[in-house]
Amino acid sequence: MFSSHGPSVRELAAQALTSVERGYDLLAPKFDHTPFRTPDRMLDAVEETLAQREGSFGAGLDVCCGTGAAIGMLRRLCRERVTGVDLSAGMLTEAARTCADDARADFVRADARALPAVLGDSYDLAVSFGAFGHFLPAERPALFSEVHRALRPGGLFAFPIGAPIPPGSPLWWAVAGFDAAMRVRNAVWRPPFVMYYRTFPPSGVRDDLRAAGFTVETVPLEHFGRQPGGAPRWRLVLARRPGA
């Protein structure tokens, strides 16, 4: 499915009927051949925006790094070590293989809602791409608090967020249908596989970031253009831990 190197429908079904962790372990060897990998266009847009606004950083952290798509971006932006954190051992294996030639890159298996204490207060930049659908709204405060704890004072948590989908549009119906199907699946099948597209609204995210101790601003990612009404299609959230 997707390409000759991607997963089959049967493999995707097997993934969807297990847990998030086990599902990504199964998918990891073929993950980069699916549309689920963060597009290079998005990574390049975020990198360019951060470089122009902030310059370079010290140490970098990729939260829910998957197979390491954003590690190259962090290595270019950061002068010190770069760490990828993910729950799936299979995804981390692929990420470590990709970055085997870089002594600055290391990987840690951990739940982003409970990061190891050893990571605390040691990063200047944290990023995350394409993972927030795996966290229910009630889990956002713990996630954001852990990222806040991992950053040094003055450190930045950056991630892209899309504009709300217009109700009634074909894409709105597609994601609404997917979310409904996942809710039914999780109501009748265990273990649950948490993956939703409409549980990360900009207003709620902003409130939870502030409650976790961040100051929050957003900047348009002009690389993706604007909607007919003029609003940007994508924004970059810049959540900063106050301090030096």
C-alpha cells in the first residue's frame, strides 16, 4: 500500500488492531514509505522559520521522534547533542540506524507523558511532528508539563499546527469519519489504539501550554499559503519556558 515498499492493507489492519506501541513496532521497517512520515516540506519550513527567528540552539529534543525524520533538522539547528524520544522500540531502531554516523545523536525509549528524570532541564529546543493525535485531550497537560521540565529556562518548544478544517468540506468529513471509526474500534476492542485527528484544537492547546508554564505565540508558515479568508493554512507554535 502507498508504494511497493510500503505496508500492505493486511499489515495496516494488524497494526490498527493492537496497541499504539506494538502497532508502531510492526510498522517501523516500512513507516518511511507511508504518507504518515512528516513531509520534508514541513520539516524544511519549520527549520527555516526557526533559523530566521532564533538562530542556533544548544541541545535539541525530538518528542515522539518516530523513525527520526526531524533529527537531521535538529542536527543542523543545534550545536550540542540531539535526542529522540519515542515509546516504540521498533521506531527507535530505525531512527538509530539512520543516524548511526552521528555521535551527537542519541535515542531514549520513554513515554512522553513521563520523561526520564535524566532528560530534565537540559534542552534548549524541543520539537514534535505528527504525534499529538496519539494523546487524548486529558493527557495534554502531562505531556506539556514533561516537555517544560525537559527544557532549560528560556528553552523553546516548537511544533506546527494546521488551521481548523472548514465544517462540511470533504476533508472535514474524512477526518470526522476516521475519528468516529476509531472511537468505535476503541469501544469494542482492547487494547485501545489512540489516534484521532480532531482532538488538538489551537485554542485548547494554547490554554494547556500556558497552564504548563509556557509563554505562547504563533507565527504563520507562509510556505503553505493562506486560506481564501486570509488565515494561514499552517502556523508554527512557539512555546517558551520563561527564564534566562
